[in-house]
Amino acid sequence: MRIGIDLGGTKTEVIALAEDDRELFRHRVLTPRGNYHESIALITSLVEEAEQYAGRKGTVGIGTPGAISPANGHIKNANSTWLNGKPLEQDLVAALERPVRLANDADCFTLSEAIDGAAEGAGTVFGVIIGTGTGGGIVVNGRVLKGPNAIAGEWGHNPLPWPRWDERRGPPCYCGKRGCIETYLSGAGLSRDHYDLTRQRLSANEIALRCQKGDHLAEQTMARYEDRLARALAGVINILDPEVIVVGGGVSNICSLYHRVPKLWAQWVFSDTVATHLLPAKHGDSSGVRGAARLWPVDYGA
């Protein structure tokens, strides 16, 4: 049995998969925001709950914001900032009394979608999670690409490509820089942009819904968002040239993106044609936890 944990900034989910990938157990709870030790305790209790339900022990894979630093083994780059600088892997090994495997949550998401999701059968897949933050992962021939610095796929902390005159300084980012892709494309970035124009505080999905109903100001906001997303993904295509880009997270539910963005990115991609597909995640917001479970091979453990 393989157990996966998706440690999100807002919610934490556990799943238990049988050797044939049947779902045995799933449960989702609120994340104890800002409290590292409570996060450890929550993960431990969720693993115990899954094993008690299934009646057997399993391997444990965990998707987490940020990544494990190759320099010291501690978490870095997490927008759940209470994890940064902490020896999360070592503490979980001690708490669970077994080996664990940790990976970036976007890597887990991309692995799940590449194995049996929207990008099944594709050789090179770029996965993006657009919600609270803007994460990315790369899977090549069914394997996660991490890189020597453990930052492969971190497109959200690059500057927005081909900035327009009013984008050159850019909003401040939690990473300490300004104008990161995440500050424009996250759900909060979309909401902030609409507020700057209208002084109305709306969620990303509320803005998209108003756009569908013909709200002129919401249409302007979504047009800016689609243009920025097209430029950001064109930069990825120019470097990685993936067969499929899969989108997850709350913003992935805006259906118009899959029709409009590929029409816009062609002007920025360094090619006469663009064969890359832009697709919503097949497994929705459960892709991350499924990918976390699959950090272990099928034949490992009980």
C-alpha cells in the first residue's frame, strides 16, 4: 500500500492506494497554518488514520511547498513560510519511524497527470499549479526532473516575460523580489489586479464568472490575465518545448483559459507552429496527493 500526503497552504489531504492503484482511503483537513510542529503532528495522525482504515502499513510520500535544499536538507522556497529552514524530512522520519519521500507539490501534481491523467502518454510534461501560489514541475518519460538545485520547473519566480510599460517594476513577492510571475498569475494576483482597476475585492472565480456574464471591467481584467499567462507559458515552451502543459489549482477551473491562451502564446513562441497542448488536470485538486503516493514504486512495502 502507498500513502500520499499533500501538505497544502490551506488544506492537507491523505490518500491510500492499493498496489493496483485502487483508492482505499482519502481524507482532507485544514492545515495548521503557521505552526510547524502541528504540521508534523497532523501528517502523523493522517498516516495513522489511513493505516488503521486499511488494516496495514504503507509507504509514505509527501508533497510539500518548496523543496529540500541540497545544501542542508532543510525546506527552502516554500510559500508556506513556516516550513522554510526546517528539517521536515528528518522530523517526519522520526515521527513515522520509517523512510519517507518528499517532493515539491507541483512535481507530485505533474507526476500524477503524466502517469494516468491529462498528459498520459506524453514524453515531456510541464505541470503548473495556479492557486495560492504559482508552482511548476517537469516530468520527462515518467520521471520527475529535479535538477542539481532542486528548483526545476520553478517558473513562478522568474520575471514576467516581455513586460509592458506598466509591468516593469511589478508587485512585491514574498521571495523578496518584485514582478515575479507568481505576483501576476496567482489567484491573489488576479484579484489584486482587478482591485487596482475597480476597487472591488473579488476572488479569481468571481471575476471569471462576471466576465462570462459580460461585465466589462471583469472582461478587461481577464484579458490582461490571459495575455500574461500566454507570455509566461511561451517562455516555458521556448526552453522546454513540452508536449503537454497541464494546469491545476483553483485558477485551472476557469475554462476560457484553455481556448484563449494558446491563441495568444503563438506570437511569443520562437516557432512557426505550436503543437503544445494546454489542458486542465484530469484528477483536479487530488492530483498532488496521488503523485505523492507514487513517489514510491508499487512493489515497495506491504
